[in-house]
Amino acid sequence: MINSEPVYWLIGLVLLVFGALIFVDKTNPKRYTSGAFWSLIGASFIYGSWVAANAVPAWTLGIVVLAIVFLGSSSKLLLAGTAQTTSAEQREVSAVKYGNKLLIPALLIPLVTIAVTIAAPYLTAAGKPLLATGSATLIGLGLGAVVAVVVELILLRPVKPVTSIYEGKRLLEAIGWAAILPQMLSVLGILFTQAGVGAAVGDIMKSIVPPGVLIFAVIAYCLGMALFTILMGNAFAAFPIMTAAIGWPLLIEGFDGNPAVIFAVGMLAGFCGTLCTPMAANFNIVPAALLEMKNKYGVITAQLPTAGIILLANIVIMFLFGFQH
């Protein structure tokens, strides 16, 4: 049975390679601290597999996490070196030559992910599932990324195949510590849930939402997902809190809702909050910096109308298709 661990190992290996390249990049004035930051993150992805299996002590990984936080907490310790990339003229020539074909590698990632997820129930070996339960999507995502890189190399035939590695390093350095913000906020959401925040929010909501009125419960869940995402910066962090507060007790148990529909649409409602918050730095603040926009909140301003429309659509979809009316 194939589980998701190889995907984490692949991520760790890529980050270790980036860390090594940063270590030897003499154009980076903080190459040692920057290299250590990404190398420690890469090592934690691999070492974490043994921690989860109780094969090695977890406290060492805790020390690594503290070191990562220390290195990432100071902008003076994480800097980028001179990018080894193609010139603007070379990219323009490539864009004209390949046109929309440049989108093929990017589109392959979601297509392969969807294909593996759909095919997972039918993939068996010796009468048993080939992919571990709950791991198909992540395995598909990892496989899709590998396929996309291979197709990109075949399609573009770069003079130096390692160009992809240097481009990945350039993007990672440009994004900086914000690249790991989703993981950190997801953990924050779990900590909040364990601390009873979800239960406290649930008690408040039960006193506000009229009992027995489905539409108000749906609005509370979708709007709560969006608002908590705005506050926390990540829908994955808001999800366990709002699901414990409203999703499970009110919508699933109270109104006998369809968990697959409710939780999927609930996450989409949370993503509406992602479009509206500077806390989602890697989505909304980093692009503004990379594009050198005068208004650092320009991305958010442009996304606000879309977020409102999608949130309203999610409420309607959940109400119509998440329950037996």
C-alpha cells in the first residue's frame, strides 16, 4: 500500500537541495542563515515520518521547529542572492515561440491530481487498495508536480536542465518565510481546537442562530469560515474551529447534512476569506511585492467583489445540495 510519506520525502529533498544551493551562493549576504532555514524545513519533512512512526524522539523535531521560527522571525537573517535565471528578452522570445503551450505543465498538476483521486478506489493489488485511505489526493498532487516538471523539460528543452531547480530556488527566496505560513496556520487551527476555542464559538453561535432554521445555520457556518480565515490567514486553520463549532453539531447532527458537500463547500467559503486578508501573505502580500505594486493591498482590493459573490454562491449551494429538503 502506497501512502503519502514519499510525497513529504520529495518535498524535503527539494528543500534540502534549495538549502544547499543557498549555502554556496556567495551573492547572498545571509547565505548561511538562509540556507539553514530551508535545510531545516526540508529535514523536518523527512524526519517527521519517523517521528510519526514513533521510531525517533519527537523532542529533536521540536528543537528544529524552534530554530526555524528563530531564523524566520528576523528579516535580517533571510535574504535572497542574485537569481541565476534567463533574461527578460529570452523569456519574451520563449513566450512568443511556445504561446499557450506554456500552460501545459501548470495544467497537468490539477489534471493528474484529479485523475489519481478518481482512480484511487479502482487501483488494487492482491485485492487490497493500492493507495492508503485518505492519501490519494496528496499522492496525485505530488505525482502531478513530477509529471509537470518532466513535460516542461521535454517541451521547452532548456539548454541547462537545472534551470528549473534555480527557478524554484529564486521563487522560494522571493516568497521567503511566507511559504510555510499555511502549515503554521493549520497547526494553529488544531491548537485552537484542542484548547476548546471551537466549543466556545459553538456555544456563542447556538445562542445567536435561531434553533431549527437551516438557512441561518448555513449562513453562520459559511460566514464564520470566511471571517475566521480573515483573522487567521488560512482556511485550513479556520476549518477545525468552525467545524467543531457549527459544521458538525448543527449542520451534520442537527440537520442531517451531507458531510462531503458541507465540508467541501465550507472550505470554499473559507477561501473567500483568504481573498480578503493580508494575513494570507503568500497569496495577497507577496504577489504585490513581486509585482512592485504601489498599493501593497492592491491584490486584496481587486479580489473583494469576487470574494463576496463566491461566498453568496457557496451559501446557496450548501443550502440547496447539502441537505435532504
